[in-house]
Amino acid sequence: MEQKRSSFTSKLGFVLAAAGSAVGLGNIWRFPYLAAKYGGGIFLLVYVVLAVTFGFALMIAEISIGRKTAQSPIGAFRALDKRFSFIGVLAAIVPAIILPYYAVIGGWVLKYIVGFVAGQDHSMANDTYFGEYIGSVGEPLLWFALFIGITALVVLLGVDKGVEKVSKIMMPALIVLVLFIAVYSMFAVDGALEGVLYYIKPDFSKFSIMTVVAAMGQLFYSMSLAMGIMITFGSYMKKDISIEKSVRQIEIFDTGVAFLAGLMIIPAVFAFGGEQALGASGPSLMFVMLPKIFDTMPGGSVIGAFFFVMVFFAALTSSISLMETVVSNLLDKAKLNRKVCSMIVLAASLVLGAFSSLGYSAWSEFTLLGMQVLDFFDFISNNVIMPVVALATAIFVGFFLKPRAVIEEVEVSGEFKQKKLFSVVIRYVAPVCILAILVSSILGAFGVVKI
């Protein structure tokens, strides 16, 4: 007997769940770095323009495909055109690759929360602390297992009682924490206000084509595009909810948190080490540089604990979305119940995540294309498969399915005010932008260009 498809109970539930997916580690450890590198205010301006055009069109397309077919990525593309079913397969592979290593990083975040709460902030500010921690075998595996276990528990509860309910709690809490830490960082740290000016004042001398490419790349990953997530969430979306308005609200959440993350991090880092200190991004920023800054702040142990709790919320909501997408694909394909599918995905993620974790310790000498295991999974998913999926989706919607099919789905729940913009962007702008992202990402990964 065919199971009735789950759905979000409200528009708020859908928007917060989708925003929770979009708001992740990329907003916190990559956006501030890129904004600082590419001219502060001018990068912000380019990012916002791209969000309301390029990002808007891609997200509209993905959510509409999901709602139109009421299926996860593999089934959705097959239902629309069997010739393009490969897009759904590739889209399904992305979250399956990302989830395990993302949970490893989530485990690192849990470790730092406990460390700050336990008063170990001075030890964690040491240059060697993070390297020694991930270089150990047992403890990172335990924290990783705890993080992926929490993720699986939420997914096991279902769309409405798990994903939606947790998003309704965590997203508002995340916003409050980001605002609190941003305000505290700006006014409690000497010299931080100079960093605020550096962040928001446009530096036109730093504007270049790479500013646009970097903003496109950040937007692309930040909004959870080409991962199958928005197609899956769209399949849970009721027909009376406006897709256009929902996408605009998701964009506001995502861009707002990214901007606040910059206010939270850049002024403090700038005050701590000047402009040269802003060169750190990714794990080195979050797990090495920021603990040093918290150690020098008044009340830094408390702020550090709040910061990593906020990061945990961001990481967990994204991790839940990734696992839900993998489980949804398995539900549609294998026709098993949610409990069985969740346990299968959990088991597979534990195995693959262990490879990523041990890649920094017991298996550190083993590399793929010269990269550690986690870095390789990140490269192949983010820099290769995702741009290919997005490019194929834009071409499919723009020239084979045709924009009219998406427009009709959007208009089921009301007028589509930006349909002309959508048609132009999905057909002519998005393919060019995505191709630029794909080329620059691959060249950047091999050190040919720097992003």
C-alpha cells in the first residue's frame, strides 16, 4: 500500500525548515571571510543583488519541481522527463556525501560547547588545541556519533513532529543568539567599531569579476541549492502556500544571518589582529582564531559558549535537512517505512563519517587527490557535483520543461509577480553564472585561482 506523503503543517513551518537548511556553517565561517576579502559593503551589495535574482530563480525552480511532482529528487526528475532522471540521481548523491562529514564538524562544535561550559576556554585558545583534538582517535568519533544520532532522532520523528517542530524552536533561538553576540562583540571589544566600518563600507578598489564569482559561489552553497533539499521540502509543501513569498522570506533569513555573522565575527577579529587576521576562514577561523578572541574578551567564556550553541543550532538544522533528503529519496525508491530508512541512513553515515574523522588521525597519511578524506568529500560534492546539478537543472527548466511549467505551479497558490524575471534568469543568466562557479571552484580547489 502506498504511504501518504508527509507535509509541513503551515507556511511558517516550511519557511523555518527551509531557512534552517540554508543557514549553516557556510554563513558563519565563509561569508564573513569573503565579505572582508572582497571589499565589505560592495560584496554585500553584489550578494544581495544576486540573491534576489540568481538565487531566487533557482530556488523557485527547485521548490516548484518538488511540489509539482510530490516526490524527492530521483522520482521528481523522472516524473517530469525520463531523459533527465540523471539529474535527480546526482542531486540525491550530494546530501549523502555531505551529511557524514558535516556531522563530523557538528561533533567538533559539540566538543567546544562542552569545553566552554566546563571553563576550558583558556586551553582552547592555545594554537595547538584544535589540531591535537582532531588528531586524536576516540573523542572526535564519540562527538560525531552523538551529533549524527541527534540528527537521526529528529528525522525519525517525521516531517511535522520532527523537522518542522525543531526548526520552529531552533531558528528563532539562533536569530536571538546571533543578534546578542553581534551586539556584544561590537561594543565589548576595544577597536571593534573600526571593524564594523571595514565590514560595511564599500571598498570599490577591491571590486573585480572575482567579487561577483565569490558572491555567486557563496550564495549557491548558502541557500542549499542543487542538493535536492529544496525539491524534497517542496514535495512536502501544501498547494495553498505561496512559493514566491516563501522563497523571499527564506532569502531574508539566510542573508540576514550571513550579514549578522559578519557583524559578529569581523569586528572582533579586526580588533584582535587587524586586517591581516581576517585571512582566516573555515575551521581555522571558528576553532582556532575565535577561541583566542573569546579568551581576551570580558566574559569571553560565556560568549564563547553562546557562540558555539548558536553554531550548533545552525549545523543541526542543516544536518537535519541533509538527512531528511537522503531518507526521503530512500522512502520513495525502496518503499520502506521511515524508521527503517532512517536507521539505514544513520548506519551508512556513521561509517562514512568515521572515514572523515579518522582522516585527521589514524588515517592521516591516506589522501585522495592530495586531500584529506573530509576535504575530498567537501570538494567533490560542493565544487563538482552541485554545480553540475544546478547547471543541468537550469538548462532542463529553461529549455526542455520550459519556465511556463514552473510558473503554472507557482500560480496555483497566487499571482507570480516576478515570473518575467524568473524566465530570463533561469534561461540565460543562471547557466552562465553556474558555469562560472563550476570553473572557478575547480580552479580554486587546485590553487590556480584564489577565492
